[in-house]
Amino acid sequence: RDDFGVGFAPIDRDHRKLLALINNLLATQHCESGSVLERQALDELLDYTEYHFQREEDLMTRHGYPDYAAHKAQHDHMRQQVKLHLERYRDQGRAALAPLANHLKVWLLQHIAGTDRRLAPFLAERAGTGDAASETPGR
């Protein structure tokens, strides 16, 4: 939804893609698509989450964001939470997918509404509109 936008185009696009990937993961469970497709959806979600975190961290570093340490700490905490969920997935299989997807979705929406909304105006001011090629690597 548009009200989840933070006003910096590259980050808004990442957030939309992350939510779509979370929904894909949930769909694999509801459609009983099999473990191969579940694992593909999970891997794609986790890879893109790391890509997004790294992109935000790179932007914050490049533009001297004053609250970098606290923002990165939130990312690092989520990285640890994801590791715990992956351990559960290895132990429990598909039963662990919905809790993982739901945890990521709730965390992402809260992160967008708070931390990323504070970051976006800073980046928009320092980096421009956010549509420049240097801000939107091809992913």
C-alpha cells in the first residue's frame, strides 16, 4: 500500500518486493507446493532481505547518516532472528514457514513505519530523489 512508502524510491521498491516475496513464501505453504518450491521462495526472500539491508547500510554510510549504528543494530537483530527461524525450519520443516514469514512481515512493517521513515528524508535530501542510477543497483 502507498501508506507504507517512506518517500525514497529505491527503498520503497525494495519494501514492495520484500512484501511480495513474503507473500510468495506464504503461498507455497497454503498451496502445498512442495519442499523444492518452498526452499526456493525462502532462499529468494532471505537473499533479497540481505540485499536490502546491505543497500540501506551502504546508503547510510555513503551519506553519513547520523543514526547509522542504531539502524544497523535493528538489521543485525533481524539477521539473528532469521537464523533462529531457519534452525526451526530445518527441525520442523514447513510448519516453521508461516511463523517466519509472519515475523518478517510484522517486523518489516514496523521498521518501515519507524526507522525507515526517519531515514528516507535524510537520504532524499543527501542523495536526491533516489531515482539516480547510483542509488538503484540492478536488482
